[in-house]
Amino acid sequence: MSRLILIPARMASSRLPGKPLADIGGLPMIAQVAKRAAESGAGEIAIATDSADVARAVETLGFTAVMTATSHQSGSDRIFEALQALDPDGRFETIVNLQGDLPTIDPSLIAGAANVLEEGDADIATLGVEIEDEAEKTNPNVVKIVGSPLGPDRLRALYFTRATAPWGEGPLYHHIGIYAYRRAALERFVGLGPSPLETRERLEQLRALEAGMRIDVGLVRSVPLGVDTPEDLERARAMLS
């Protein structure tokens, strides 16, 4: 299946202003994410942004940028606008939404999400990892996957939550926020609008589950560092130095 990796990037971060252009290893963070996408070999790449500065920064390095509206409330809305502009004829069948704040992500995870989608019958695919740190099990900032096993490294997602779930003996899984969509599924998803559980948990993926869409999860072994704070930024700089 033909694949397009779209990386949403907006400048209006409250905790780390100007985040996409933060320097990491001599490159803007958004460029480091694009490089990881290129290293994955998982598909063509474009950056969807509301900032001319971000667009110029990535285009200087040979990547494609698409200007999108400043009003988007989510990355999925932003990448859908970019998809319509880049590919009005529907050439791409698998769309990967790669967050623009994952500069140290293992490139194999990017390809892995697309593979989970294309190897099964799901509308959307994502990734998860077993939680080993006891503190993470009760941390509401760590999103947990409640799922039914499909195999040794696959789950069918039943729910996502910030609570400690499911109850009882057994593993808990940390959700990794990278998504692969079938094109029609992305179009349906953005057309639905926020759902009640999505609003309550502040988890966009619940919109799909509430609408009866299927999300499959590939289980992997590592969680990429998401850069949300100055401390995260310093960690990423150390990792890529």
C-alpha cells in the first residue's frame, strides 16, 4: 500500500514555546523528526504546519511542507487538511500521523505502525509497550490501553484511559501516540467531531472507538521520548549529541 507520513507541527506550545524550531544537535526539532521518518523508509514525508518559519526550516533541508490553518484543534485535523492539498487524487492509501515532538524515535516504530494496519483489518493502528515502572501504572499522564489479545504482539483496542486499567492481575500497556490510518478512516474520523469520552478523558482516539471504528495495537519494547518541557528538550539533546 502507498504510504504518506505526515508530521503536524504548530508553534503554539504553552509549555515549550517555539518547540518545533528548538535546536537539537544543530537542527530544528521538527527536522530531526523528519530525519527519523526518512530513516524508517516507511513512505513519503511531509510536514503540516501553521508556521512559515517551520515551513522554511524543513524546506531548506529538502523536506516538503504544507501550510495549514491556525485554527486546528488536533494533529489529525491538521494532517487531513495537508493530505487533501498534497494528494487530491487519492494516491496514498495509508496515512501515518507522526507527532512532531519525537526527535529520538526509533525509525522502526514508524514503519511498525503502518505494518500493523496493513497486516490486519483495522481502520486505525497504533503502538503500545508493557509498563514496567510501577509509578507509571497510576500516573494519569501515562495513557493506558485496554485491549483484547490478537497474538503475542497485537491487541485489539477496547478502550484508552488515564486511569489504572484493566483491574486485576496481568500486564498494563502504555500507549505510544503514533497512528496509521486507512485513508477513508482518517476522513471519517475528522468528520465525526469530538465525542463524549474523548472530551472527558482528553484522548482523541476514543472518538474512533465510540464511533465503532477498529483500532489495532502493535506491542513494541520502547517508548520514544516526547519533548514537552525544557527538561525533555535537554534529554533529547543529550541523546542526539
